[in-house]
Amino acid sequence: MKTAFACILMLLCLVFPAGQARAATGISVDVHSQSEIKAMMKKLNPRKLATSYTNPPVNTAPYSLGQVSSATLQNGLNTLNMVRYIAGIPYNVQIKTDYQELAQAAALINYVQGYLSHDPAQLPGMSDAMYEKASQGARSSNIGWGYKTLYDEIVFGWMSDKQSNNIDRVGHRRWCLNPTMQYTGFGIDNDYYAMYAFDGSGQPTAYKGVAWPAQNMPLEFFDQAMPWSISMGTPVANASVTLKRLNDGRTWSFSKSSSNGDFYIENSNYGQKGCIIFRPAGIGNYNSGDLFQVTITGTNLSVQYQVNFFSLSDTTTTPATCQHTGGTATCQHKAVCVLCGKEYGPLGSHQYSASATIEKNATCTAAGTKAYSCTVCGAKKQESIPATGHQYENPKLEKNATCTAAGTKAYSCTVCGAKKRESIPATGHQYENPELIWRGITSCNAVFTCSSCGSTQTVKCTVTQKTTATCTKAGSTIYTASATLGNLSIKESVEIVQSKAKGHKYTYTIASNTKHKAVCKTCKKTVTAKHTYKNNTCKYCHAVKLKTPVLTSAKNISGKKISVIWKKTASVTGYQIAYKTGSVTKTVKVKASVRQKALTGLTKGKTYQISVRGYKTIGKTTYYSSWSSAKRVKITK
């Protein structure tokens, strides 16, 4: 069923090409004309559509997310894509099933708990799996409540962000206008809403300077209480803003030092970084034909663009010749211009009564409703009264818990009589007085007895032994048995038998050409002794004994060289020749088959001391014989 639902939404989602970009300084977005925006409104047709469900959510334990109808979701998607089209960014956002479930879970948990939270606690009776979705959804979504339709929540809630706790960052708006958003999901439970916002799976874009209000701005999507914002896409260190109404020349200035209204710079990653936010004081209503110029300067900032307000109901998109002023709009009639006598601007807000009329009382499990009436036109605004929840009295014991079986207790609601039962956990065995039973001297069991029911538990002990004998002295052996069950433990030791001295267990290493070192593994006693050779190999440390070779000749030959000749010695891998002049000694190695070596690179006039020794490599160890007697040779040719 989920798969079919996701496919339907994908087919319904409309994908439209981007508009043509127009010139503006320091920003890069698509700019759509007023007529193009009106045409897109007709095509997408976002509207205040009452919420409907394919399967309504169940707001009592064990809870069910339900399923918002495809018509409601499509209208929400069209509304989101419409504001993105107005702002001049990609407007092909689609519903993703996973995101839809996360958003729906977030809306349900916030509705049931009766307040908004991005970090809600798990509801009693809610499964861990559903809570995981609700928790992740609440952390990753725009959330809101109190509006009659999803359209109202998007346009006048999240895209507004005029409240004191939102205006300093307009985070909901920036998530809606994140250029790289490609997928989302909408959750609705009564008048609680959620929109999955943390998607950035779209292709990276060059869009920067995403502004609201946009360069062509319908009055139906913006009012005087809403802040202006522009997201540059990179952090902004400082900025100064000048807002000028070109119709009458009135100007508002904003900076960190002085502002004609609210002013903020916010660099957190709500979709895009580097957001500049300002709300002009005393601006009054925005009217069709109002034309503003925005100029922003600062470090690495040079931005200028114009905003032209118009109404979607206007028959022309050209600014009016009369700069309407005066008059008071009501919820039934627009304001009447004191200059030309024509109606202008939007209708005024409803004037709802301070007190509400209860239409349906809330019960323990079902929400009620209350209505406020407009004192001007009689229009009604309905609000939900949260369910009161059961009022349970002290529980009554139905079945005592035992060591191994759970008991039960029952609660009754004092309001509606509903009952709920809770389990009393099994008490668990209360073991005490453990007894050790030895089997010989190396095996032992511990028997623990429950003081409540008399049952026993046998635990095999860990038996360790410690012999007090040393390498040179006899001693005794102590056997120790220990066992643990829960927080109880028992330990008992038995000393048995006389043990003999262990004797030294040596490890041998080579100390020098003539000696080796023996270290006892047990007591660490150290002894140094001469090698004991057998077949030229020490039988303890395996050191190899090599015979010192005889240097028979060392003489200067033509080319500043010395010819070195020596006699062969047995069992060597090769020979090492050393030649020293002054404090500098150099060596060279040759194979065992070589008996003569010419030393080159010598200096004329210097005298060299020549000696030779044999070496043998076994594994990674190389053994050397003593150096031969040295011969001195002067370089004369």
C-alpha cells in the first residue's frame, strides 16, 4: 500500500522549467514576471484546502500514523513549489515516502503531547519503532500548529516567521527556500503540521541572494508584519541595508549600529548560510504598485534589486497612477483611498472575540472544539481542545509477583471508568548462605539457596592454585575456590602437599664474542659464563665461533689503489675489509669466494691502516671473527 501511494504522489507532482533570469546586482535567481506568476498560480492552483485523510491517524495507544490524502499532500506540494517559483529557485520538489512517514510521525507526537517540540519524549504506549520515526521527523522538520489548512501553515506560518522567536533567523522560511531541496513530506494531525526540511539531494546550484519578498511579489503571500530576508549562500560578516520606497522616496536604513526597525545577520545552516533579515518600522500595508529598491553593502557584498508588489487579482501589472493612502480596511471591505475614493489593498483581519464558545467538550481520549466569532462579520475560527487524558486512581493488586512469575495491578479512570493493567516484575530469587562442595582438590561447586522459595542454584567454582616453592627452596600448594551469583560471592582456600624446589629455568642470550648471559624465567637470577662450543657453535646461546683470517698482503698499486690479499677461513659467509686514515674508517664487504680486493677512491700522500675479518649470517643474526693484524700502506702512486 505504501509503494502504490508513493507512486501516485510522484505522478501527481508537477515539474516546470526555470524562468528566465533578469539583471540584478550581486544576486543570482530566476525572475518571473507578474503575468507568469499569475499563470503559474492557475496551473498549480494552491489553495486553502481542508485536510482529508485516506486513513485518519489514531492518537491513542498504541497509535497509528494514518495517511494524509493524496489531494491534501498534492495541494501542500503545489503551495511549496509556488513560493519557490515566486522566489526564483527550482520548483520541482517531490514527495518521498520515507520523509512523508517521518513528518507524519512528528505531527502525531506533537499533537498528542499538546505542544510543539523538535525533541519530543516518547509517549506511553508508543512503540520504539514509531517513536524513532517521530523523534527523527521532529528533529528534521519544520513544525507548526493552529492553522486550519496546510496552505495557511506554509504561507502564513513557515514562510512568515514573524514571531519573536523566529524573526532573528527565519529558519522555517530558509528551509522552504533551500535551492537544493528535491524531496519532502508533509505530516498533519488535526491542526498540527510538519514538513520534512533536511533534504539537500538536489544538484548543487549557483543560486544566491534568495530573497523574500521576491522581485515580483504577490500581496497574497506577504504582509506588513513579515520580515524581509535574503540568503547569500555564504557567511556574511557585516552588512548595511537601505530600503527605499520609490513611490514616495521614504527610506529605511539598517545596520548593527542603528536600524529603522528589526535587523539581524544569521549564518547558521538553515538551508543557506549568510541570511540578512530586516523589518521596516511603520511601513504600513503593502499595496499593489508599491515599488521598493534594496541596496546592501558590506564585506564582499554589493547587492541591489527591486521589489514590485502586485495582487493576483489585478487586471494589470503596471503600477497604479494613484499612490493610494488612508482609509481603514475591515474583514468585509478594503480600505477606501482618501485621494481617489477607490478601494485598495487587502481585506483587514477578522476581529475575533476574546472568549470562545465550547462546541464539543474534550473527553479522556478525544479532543474537543471551541469557536471564536468575528465581532465584525460573524466568521468563525475553530480551535481544538486537547483530550484531557485518563485520571487514574491508586492501583489495586490483582496478583502477587513471585520469584519467577510477574504479578499484575489494575488502575481505573475516575472520569470514564476505563481500566488499564500493569505488570509487576518478578522479584527474582533472593539467594543467601552459599555452601562449597569440594570434589577432590581441583574441582569445586558452590550451592546457593533462595530465602524466599527454597530453590537452589549450583555454580561451578573457579579453582586457582598457588605454589610457594621457589627455584631453590621447597614449599606448599594452596588451592583457592571462588564463585559469584548476583551480588553474592564465596571464596575458600585449602593448603595441601609439600612441593619440591622448582629449579632454575634459564633463557640464554649472547653477551659478547666470548660469553653468554643466562636469566632465570622464574626468579630472574642472572649468570654470565663463557661460551661452550660444539662444532664451533655455543650449545647454550648458539653463538658461532669464527677463525680470524690472515692478512697476507696490502700494497699500493697504480691509480691510488691498495691491493689487499688474505687467506681463506672456513665456515664464513664473507669478509669485511677496513681501511682507516686519521679518524676516518671505511669498510667494504665481499663474498666468501673472494681472496683479493682492490680499494679505490684513496688520497695520494695519505697512509691507510688495513685489516680484515670474517663474518657469518645465520637467520637475522651476523657473527664476526676478530680483526686480523693491521698493515699500513702509504699512497705514493
